[in-house]
Amino acid sequence: MKRIKVAICGYGGLGRSHANQLAAMPDVELVAVCDRLPERLVAKEVATNLGGAGPAFDIRRSRTYTDFDELLAKEKPEAVFTALPTDLHAPLAVKAMAAGAHVFSEKPMAIDSAACDAMIQASERYGRKLMVGQCLRFWPEYEFLQKCVVEGSYGRLRSLAMTRVGAYASWSAEDWMNRASRSGGAILDLHLHDVDWAQQAFGEPGELCAGGKVGKTGGIDDVSAVWTYDDFCVTLRGSWMAQGFAMSFQACFEVATLQFGLHPDPALHLVKPGAAPEKIAVSAQSAYFREDRYFLDCIREDRPVERCLPESAKRSVALVERERRAIEAGRDLEAVPKANRGRA
């Protein structure tokens, strides 16, 4: 089997995570790694925004670069995985696609909707595949939740609460994550995970209300939003003003509740009236491995990345912008006409 030549640009926590996933795939040749900081191009453990450290891929197995243009010219990779500060997502993705590479770009798709458009236009112009790393779409517990919604396994959904909180980053190079001009603040970097999952599952809400607080990034670092649909509401909570990381959801259906990440046992549970919570077994395979594998299979089989189309990832960024405007105005000025609502 022909091996896919892959390069990584950005070798912080997520870059190293992708390196570990890719190194485990026999049909992938990780030919090169790029980071403009040479001290990062060494084998070591590194913290990630999930609050842990992991063993590093032995970078001596790949060539290393501090200049992305040089990497593209010399290596001519078939695919590039980028794990960069958010404000660099669009320009480097466009550059890689112009050089002939398919691109997997970490979330958020870009710093704003206009930059998302530039990425989509480059994908179309150069005929390259583009996928954004919205990992919750591949997270087994969230996949089970979506299955229950689509199949009506426990009746109609009545309400869904999603929470994601953590502390301010202490590991980002040059502290870029704590500068809203580069990361977008918690509302874009952290809260976007749940925004993306909800919009791809239910479409754009008819109305939303949101409140938030500006934090040390200079952007909105604490946000609570309620999205209203025809017969249910979704509550989304995100913050970098917590100590320690936690993510959870609680989905109330007509005849049962599905919950994940809640104290004292964060495993996925189904709760029915008058019965003890039932633990639900799901795949133990990493969502990060599964999204990487899916993207590479799309390249190998020359099919569209339907589970995370770039247009869908852009809608998530646009919804964060809508929440931001609602927070600034004190109300939602963009209620969607009922005829235009529905799944993305």
C-alpha cells in the first residue's frame, strides 16, 4: 500500500498529539515537522489544553524545519496537519493548499468568518481537501448522544445542557492563547467545541441569548448561552475562569436522561425513571486518532470530508460571532425566521 506523505506544522501539545496518532498508522509516512521555535523540535513531553502530558513522537524519525515555505518546497507533502495559533490557521492552510497539499487544520477553523471564507475558497480553487479538527464529532460519548437524537431512542429531546470549563493556559508559546487577538478568547477557543457540536446536530437556533465576561485575554473568557429551537433548548456554558478542566452534557429526553462527565462518575450513563443509572459502554479509541484516520481515508479514497465539511465548521465560528454580538448588545438581534431553521 502506498504511504501518504504527511507533514505537521506547529509542534506544541496538539502537534505532538497528531504526531503520535499518525506514527501509529502503517500507511502514513510522517516526513517532516515544522515549528518556528527550534527548541520545540526536540523529543520531550508537553502539556496540552486537556491538562496532561504525553510521550512525544520520536522526532528524529522526521526531518525538521523552522520555515514552512522551505518544508513545502522540499518535501511536497500530500497532506499537512496544522496545529497553530488561531490567527495563523487561515494563512498557512491557504499556503499549504496552494502548494498542492490537503489540509487538516485544528479548531477553531479561523479567527473570524472572513478568514474561514479564504480557506474555503482556496480549497475550491486548488482542488484540495480541507478538514477542521472538531474532535467532538468523533468523541464516542457525543456520537452516542447524536444517535439517540437522530433515532429518537428515548423519545424527543426536551433539553440539552453542555458545559466546558478550564483554567487559563500556561503552556502556549509566547502566551498566544491568552491574547484574544490571536486565540479569540475562551468563547472561540474553548466554547466553540460545544457550539460546533450543537450546530452540526441541530442547525442554527431560531433565537439565542448569551451573557459573558471579558477576562485576561481581553476577549470573552466566560460565557453562558441558551439556544432556542422549536421544541427544545440547548444551554451552553464555557469558561477559562475555573480551576482544572471539566466537560459534560446532560440530555433530557421524553423517557430518559443521558449524561456524561458529571460527578461522581463521569462515564456515560442512561437514567430512567425509578431505575439506577445504567453505564453505557462506548469505544475506547481516541477521538483524535479517529478524526485523523477519517481525514486520511478521505484522501486515500478521494471522497469529501462529509463528517466535517469546512462550510459547517465556518458556521460554528459564525455562531460564536453571533453570541458575541448578542453579549455586546444585551440581546439577540439576529433571530432566524422559522422557515430558515433546521439542521446544518
